[in-house]
Amino acid sequence: MYNGVALNCSAENMGNLLGCIQVDQSTVAIKERFGKFEEVLEPGCHCLPWCFGSQLAGHLSLRLQQLDVRCETKTKDNVFVNVVASIQYRALADKANDAFYKLSNTRSQIQAYVFDVIRASVPKLNLDDAFEQKNEIAKSVEDELEKAMSAYGYEIVQTLIVDIEPDEHVKRAMNEINAAARMRVAANEKAEAEKILQIKRAEGEAESKYLSGLGIARQRQAIVDGLRDSVLGFSVNVPGTTAKDVMDMVLVTQYFDTMKEIGAASKSSAVFIPHGPGAVRDVATQIRDGLLQSTLSHQ
């Protein structure tokens, strides 16, 4: 390896002694004569007769370069942010002498212009607007740089605002606001779903009660029809009986059925009612009187 380096240095020194230089691809060389710019040397091998005052002032790369600039500034709503801009630029071959002689520190010059444009644009925007208008900010930076750097032999290929970083506390607050908004939407959706369930439940209960009412009405109608048929049939089959006698018998039967159910039901409360043969007659009389009074009141 050391032998290779030595051979390289020897070849370069030999080329300098013979007045020959090599310019690499994507690079140009600046040739001076007695300290004055003479020409731009393209990639390849060139003769540089030092004995006639010719010398190599330096090399200039024509490759695309990138500069990342971090700028701290404040938004319209008084939030400090770090804006990160990426500037892609390159020197122009036809203006290589301007790029080589007019600027001593290209990166510092570009950084100064970026600071100036960002600190003039971002303070006019709120934080949310700054995030939304990143492309407009990048366009403003690119236009200003293109206008300024073209005079120095540089082309601005592209400008990107790659990041806007607010303070950590601000980011946490923004995340909490977003989370609260999402929870509010979720709560509204949940409430709407519960409302629909309650409406459907109420509609179901209403339909159930309606159908239950129809069933009870049909049951009572069937009971009435059955009693009527029983009374008519009993009167026909047993001569000398009246409808009153049949009704008394039905009431007695219902009375005993009721007493049977009360006695058979578990955990039933005690019910004290008059009991005896006369009690049945009293119950029948009370029911019959009630029906008669109701009929008279309607008349």
C-alpha cells in the first residue's frame, strides 16, 4: 500500500514537473497565469507550463451537493419551532469562475439566506398553518436562493422543508388535544349507538305489549264465548234451570279453582276471605249487582 501511495505521489510530482495535470470527472480546474484567471479546464489531461507563469488555482466540483439547515424561529401563536430545510445545489460549469472566485464559503452564504427567508415567513403563520404550508415555505426559500446564488455561479436544484419540530411540551399538548377530540367523537358514536338500541328496544316492547294486549283480548273473548255456550247448553240439557243458576255454578267453580291455586302456590301470601256456602252466594250477588249498576249508569 505504501508503495502504491509512493508511486502515485511520484507520478503526480513527475506530472507537475512536466507541466501536465489531470482533472477528474464532474470536476473542473481553474487555471491562472501570473495570478490572473485564464480559463476553466474540463475533465481530462491538460498541459500547464509552469515556466510561462501558468498555475493551478484549484478544483471545483460540479456534483450535486446537499446542505441541511436547522433554523429556530417563532410562529404567529408564539410557539418556538425548529425548521429543518434541505438545500440541494451545484455549481454551473459555464459560471465556474464566478463560483470559484466570488464566494469564499458557499455553505455559510446559503445558510444565511435560508435563515432570513424562514424567519420572515414562519412568524406570519400559526403552528397548524406552518405544518400545512411547508411547500409554500420551501418555495419561498428556493426562489430567494435562486435569485441570490445565480449571481455567484450556483444553481438551486431543489429546496425541501423536511421537518418542523415544536417544543416537546407543545407536541405533548397537541397529542392530548388530538386524543381528546378522538375520544369525543368515539363518545358521540357510542351515545348514538346506545340511543338506537334504546329506540329499538322501546319499539320492541311496544310491539310486544300490543301483541300481548291482542292475546289477552282474544283470551277474554274466548272465555266469554265459552261461558255463553256453556250457559246455553246447560239450560237446554237441564230443564228448569235459568241463566242465573248456571252463573252461580260457574262462580262456585271459579271460586274453588282460585282457592286451589292459592294453596298450591309456593311462597304465597296469606289471603283472608269469607269462606262458606253463603260466601259464594254473596260473591255472586256482588258481581251481579255490579253488572246491573254498570248497565243502569250507561243507560
